[in-house]
Amino acid sequence: MFTKISDKFKSKNYDNRKKKISFIILHYTETKSLSEAIKLLTSKKRKVSCHFVIDKDGVIYDLVDVNFRAWHAGESKWKKSIDINSRSIGIEIVNCGEESKDKFTNEQINSLINLITFLKKKYKIRDNKILGHSDIAPLRKIDPGKFFPWERLSKKSIGIWVQNERNDQALNHNQFCALLKNLKKIGYPNITSYQLSKNNKKVINSFHRHHVANLVNKLPNMQSLIKSENLLKKY
């Protein structure tokens, strides 16, 4: 179905799962090369890992057996689910990161689509649980970043996506509260108030990174609210 998965590299950074697999979490490596990524993901000192790494040429490397709990999600949450490491398959994509404006290659995304399609079917993973690291840990993480092609994946029946409806109208307080309530219902963690707090800004940015990339680091507007409402209909 996809390029043969290589077992050339292995990480010892894993332990036993405590939950059934129900999530796929996507990351970027924030490295220039596969070799740098492998060094990081197999480091005994750093104690991080993932199940699969996809190099820029599209080759997939299997670092940790899916039956085990890789250490890729850290402290994270989605709706009421915690210990996302136990519940998820972690996929890292070799990429320098959002700030570098490094583009994901066609080969990477094609391999990723094929891999997720296979995993989704095998483990009966729902589209609303195919997420980015920033979705489940918005206070700490921004990967896979605003340049990740979520819409392209959706065209292959991967993840939840609805089209943007451009509307730059500012939100009043009630509309802002409605947006945060919608994000909480969708699954975003760390919303404890309905003010424009530092934490809430990060949560909104996480939502924008995934669904309204043109609004990253900007105040939410009616486009944000409409998108959240339309997403809830699919969730």
C-alpha cells in the first residue's frame, strides 16, 4: 500500500500501553535532517520517541512498535482523555518547523496519507482523533504548524475539516465566549475562563493553526466563530 517501512533505526524510549489506541498525533521534528531527528528520538538523555518518522523523500521509518507506548505527546489532553501517549500512535515528519517556513514535501505527505489510511482502518481510529501535537498541548507546542496541509489530508478522508468562510468582523464579548465554549466542546484543553488570557490566546492559536491558518497570532474574528460552529456539526 505504501513504501516499505524501514526498521533501520530503533528507539528504546518506550513502555507499556495502558489504554487502547484511539488517536493519531502528528508532529514535525524541528530538525534539518533525518539523522538529527533519529539522534533526538533515540536519545537516552532526552527520553522522547515516536512510532514512525517520515523523511523528506517519503521513506517511513518504524522506531517503536505500535503495540508499545512511545513518548511523543508529553503532558496533553483532548476532551476528557489524558495520557495521550497510551492512547495514540505518534508520527514525526522531518521538517525544520513553522518559524523556518520549511515546506512539507509531496513525498512526505503522500506517504503520510497512505500510512494514516492504513492505521486508521486497522485500529478503527475516528477522524476527530487525528490531531496535531499543538491541538492536545496548546500551551506548549505548535507542531505540525500552520503550514501543515490539513485540508489536503481531508480530501483523502483523513481528519475533520470544513471550508473557511471569510468574515473579518470583530467578535463581541458574547461571541468570544461562544468561540471558547465551542473549542472546549471540540476537545481543546486548558480553557478555564472566558477572558482573553495568555493561555486562551495559545489555545485559540492552536485552533487557528489547524483550521484557520491565516489568523495565527491574530485576534479571533467571525471567521473563527463560524469555523468552530461548522466543525461542531461534524464532531
